Amino acid sequence: MNAKRIPPKPIFDSLDSIGNPYKQKSFSVKAFIAASKSPVGINIDYEYALKFIYSYNGSLATFNAYRRELERFLQWAWRIDEHSILQLKREDIEEYVRFCLNPPLAWIGTKNVPRFLTSNDERNPNEEWRPFVVTVTKEQHRKGKIADRKDYVMSQSGVKAIFTAISSFYDYLTQEELTDSNPVALIRQKSKFIRKDQNKKIVRRISTLEWEYVIETAEIMANEQPEQHERTLFLMNCLFAMYLRISELVADERSTPVMGDFKKDQDSNWWFHVVGKGNKSRTITVCDEMLKALKRYRRHLSLTVLPTPDDKTPLLPKNLGKGSMTSSRHIRTIVQDCFDRSYERMRADGLEEDASDLRTATVHWLRHTGISEDVKFRPREHVRDDAGHQTMQTTDRYIESDERERHRSGKDKPLKEF
């Protein structure tokens, strides 16, 4: 049967389940692909792909991103092209990218699901898993729109992710002396797949008015139900005031955020120490208002007003059980609930049109909003360092004054002389 009409089984499990491949003695793909469709050399493909993604075990986000890309790549190479990845050339990689831009319907799912499920203490492939997923926005979902596989479109960032991950993988294979060259690096016209955009990327953020309603809503929730929502209020302040990412708030393999990560220096200035994107550590300025929020939250937890360097209390403890929050999905749910309540309050105040962004906003928008507000009055390099941006160009994306001036200078230009 045509492989394009058969949904493939997942290959790579979660980081906790795959074990250390460097301690594994043998590798077999029999569980993933029928013997009659097994190109020569794919056991080696599997071994080194597994070792490659495992090498990113210090950063769960990178591990997940590279796992997704290599999963798709191996599925295509083995099932569609029917070759080992060690045999692929430049033109094969281009064909693979074209496949990703228009994948077969049987390979597209309509919701994100786990790759494997546990049953009777065994990990089994999830029959609902697909390599590609089409989703609808929050606003579309509210209006009753259902995800349709025919609507799948790969974003430009998705195309760039293909080139980044596959090129890094072939660099690794070259270093392991399994290939002589990187076929991705030989593609000279990536521009036929990746559009160049001269315009500055839009920064997705909520308005100042919307943020005022959001934080006020969080305060109301905390006052009315402190046991449940004092943590909500503290979380919202962390996301906005310190530009934190979700991954910097939950416990994972690289770090567990604790109260002792708030530290005072010799000048009595407070800093928050965090392990961020790319497993890089940085310090973030703790403003006076954030310090007040920290004190309030600690009083609620019956802790001392401010933490000591050896304070191992989880920054965001679980509501049930012990330890730190480990679920980024849980944080998204908390923030979304606050967004929804804020929207309803604005609508009741006759500000429904002004609240439109809250219908589509995500957690990450709070980071963007905090940075956008700060670059209005703080030195750019200070905001850059607090945000953990690698370059000033990234921080400059948040500066709106240039665009305002550009539009103002062109708004009243005449089209003819009188």
C-alpha cells in the first residue's frame, strides 16, 4: 500500500523514556517499520539520530524541537524515499522540504497528542499521533471552527526549523565520520523555500490598558480566593516584570526554580538568577514593584518576608502534592483563565473592542509586553541583558518609535502639487 496513505508510527519517545543511547548495545527499527520496507542502513540512522537528540538533554525545548524534525525526516527517508539518510544528496533534501510543505493527509493530525502511551507498564505507540498537526486559533475555536487537515500550511519559521535541525544533524554525522559532507549546506538557493522579509516582525503583545485589567483581575482573584490565586498573581507579575518564559518557571532536567534564585548583591540590589533558553544562565533586574509582589506571595506561604540564598522553597509550588510545577500546560491554563476573566471585565465596562487582543493572546505575549514597555524608558542594553537577547537587533524589534516616525513623515505627503 502507498506509504503516503498510511499514518506512520512514532519513533522517538520522551526524554525520560528513551534512556541513554550511549549505554545501549544494539539498535533496531523493527518496531517502527515493516521488514519489507526496511532500506539498508536504517538501524544506523536510528542509532545516531537517537544519540544526536539525546545530546540536547540539557534543554528540553531544543530536544523536543530536534526530535520533531528528525522524526519527520526519518519517516520520510525510510517510508517515502526508501533510503537511509546516509545515502541522501542535496536534491533529496530539497525533495524532503517540498514534502513537508505539502504532506499527505494521512500524515496530518488535528490535535497535539503524546507520541507514546503507557499501558500495563509498557510504552506503546499512540495511534492518534501524526508527524504534522493543523490547529485553529483560540478565537476560531471559540467560534466553533474545527481543525481541518486540508488547511495545513507550514509556517516560514517551520521551514527554517527544518534547515536548522537537519543541517546540525548532518554536521554531527560528518564529525562521526559517517558522511563526507553536509547535503543541506550544499543547497545554494534556500530562498526558494524561505522568504526574505524586509519588514520588522510584528511583536505580539497586549495593550497597556489590557495589561492593567489583567493584573487588576489577578489581584481580585487573589483577594477573593488566596489559596488558589495568590500564586496566579505572583506568576503574572513574574511573566511581565521579569520577561520570563514558561520554560524558565517550571522545573525540568536543567533547573528547578526556587525562592533562593532571588539574590541581593552587596549594594542591596535584588536580582533573579535563571537558566534560560539554550541552557544559558543570566541575572534579571528585580524592580521595586516585583519585590513587593515577592513579599506578598511569601507572606501568603508563611515564609520570611524575603528569601535567603539557601532558600529551596519552590518558586511555583504545586497546588496538590509537593515540589515545583513541572507542567508548562498548567501555567498556560492559569494565564488563559486570567485573560478570559479580564476580557469579560473589559466587555462589561464597554471596552470589548479594546479587549480584542485578550481573545488571541498567549503566555509569551506577556514577555513581549513587558519588554515593549521597558524599552520606552530603559537603556536598550539593560533590557537586552534582562531579556537574555543575544543581539541588540532582537531588542530593537520592540522599539516602535521608528515606525511611528516613519509613518508620521509619510502620512501627509502630497500626491500632486496645487
